[in-house]
Amino acid sequence: MPLVTRVTDLIGRTPLFELAATSTGTRLLLKLEQFNPTGAAKIRMAREMVLDAERRGLLGSGGHIIESTSGNTGLGLAVVAAERGYHFTAVVDHHACKDKLRAMRAMGAELVFVADDGDDNLATSAREDLAEAMAAARPDAYFTEQHNNDANAVGYYAVAEELLEDVERVDILLSSVGTGGSLFGTATRLRQLGCVPRVIGVEPVGSIAFGGEGGPYWQSGTGTPPGATIGTAVDYSLLDEGVKVTDVDAFATARAVAAQLGLMIGGSAGGSVHAALSRLDEFPPGSTIVTLVCDGGEKYLDTVFDDDWMAERDLLDPAAEAEVLAMLHRYTPTARRAELAEVR
């Protein structure tokens, strides 16, 4: 990598990891976005939303960025704001990972909470309403409004370009849907480049983007909770299938992948990986399946990887973890299987 002068110059060129493979040549590849600055994919779209606002004259010198965030978008905006001389206010709730909130503060962000201490319910709608009102009250402020900002998806175009530099084709693009920017932005650019994958979106049970009854869930930074509006970044015209994964299965997968391989992935990525592993044999032989791992598991040491936190919420399920471990063993790629045999 060349010498760089800005943190955002480090965005991109994240690695692909072959998690699983079948005897018929189907591979499950993980695009490890935790290798971006802030340890998450969303810094890609945070940068693009700010650059787009500057190009359109919506954000002036020394201006004030305001966003409703569960953490990763806020981390990205905190970096961009620090680099470009803006003030940044993150409207948050206590459902967010504590380490994400601490990191935003460390980078100079102002945090405004919509709930009292001890209330750890997801409050997406309340956050967005307050962020919009705060921006409207300040003449120098710009509400990036990630769920309804076209620049969100554009920020992920580079993901598609990177994928096609590393693999010949992407047959199935399967990933979690929060704002929708990462999945649908990547899918859009893949199509523009002549690759038309089957697009499968994953959301938590309790999310309403793919229909069904809404309810509470603990997967962070993904899904659309009841009462929240589905944003324009969710492009149903590109969606071939939407699936739902329980918190138990999502978190069991993240924990099993960490225990088996030493790879820490976040809870929402655990949901996507579970959806892919559970049906790996159903995909056409020789398929290349790519899942976007939006962030790493290190941010969830006090939640997903904390037995007490998990048990208090009735999410700890050793049997579910054992099932994932069995799938990981069954689908161990040939190269890794050979390495293990040598060690033994």
C-alpha cells in the first residue's frame, strides 16, 4: 500500500475469505469489510454522502453534519468530519454497542440520546425524527439521512469493482439489509459491469422490510424495526429473495465462526452467514456466493460474545452453535482441510 495522508485513503481493497465450499465446487466467500478504517463497511458510504453534499452545495465550510445512527455510520461520519473540518452530531440510542459510542466521542462527535440510561430498546424512528428536527433548526446543518440518500448506495460501487478484480464472477450476492445501501449498491454496480448475480437479502426476524409481523430484535445496524420507514436505498427491483434469521441463529453463527476459525464477525454478518451455510447445497454446482461482512465482532464483546448478556436475553443456545460448527466442518474448503491434516 502506498503512503497516505488521510484515514479515508485507507478505505477499500478489503480481502475475500473462503469460509466454506461444497464437493460440487460451490464456494462461500466473505468480503471482510472490517479491514476498512473504523472496522466497518459504512465508512464507504459516509464518505460518499459528505462528498455528494459538498458537490451539491448542501454542506459549507465548517458546517454541521447530523445523522441518526446505530454506530457504524456514525463512526464513518466522525472520521470524515474530522478530516474535512466539520462538526458532527450523532443521534443515538442505548441499543447501540457501547464501544461504537465511545469511539465516536473519541473522534470528536457529539452524542445526543433519544432514550434514558437503562432503556436499551431500538429507537430508529425516534432517532431519525430528532435528527431531522435538529438539522432543520440549524442553517449550517446537513442531515445526511442515510436511509434515503442516493449517495449511500453509490458509496458501495467500489465493492463491486473490487470483487470482480478478485473473482471471475459473482453468482449469488447474499447479505444483510439495513439501509440497503451495501447490498443494493454493490448489486447495481455489478450489473453495470455485466455481472448479474442472484440477490438475496437477509434481515432479522422482527424486521419488516421483507414483510411479516414486526417485533423486537437484537441484531445491530440491520433490519427495519416496526414503526420505522423503509428507506429508498432498499431497491426491491434488484431483490430476488428476502430471508429472515433469528437473533439466536445469527449470534450462534458469529460465535461459532470465532471459536472455530478465529475470525470475529458481527451479529448481522452472522445472520447472513447462517442463511448461506444453511442452504449451501441448494445452490447450483460451482456457484460463487459472496456475503458482505459489514463489520467485525470485536465491537460486540460486551453483547454477542458475552455469555451473561446473551443469557439475560435468552439468546445463548449451545445447540445452535453446535449446528453451525457442524456445518463449518462439513463445508471446510479443501485447502484448509489439507492444512489441518498436516498439523495433525
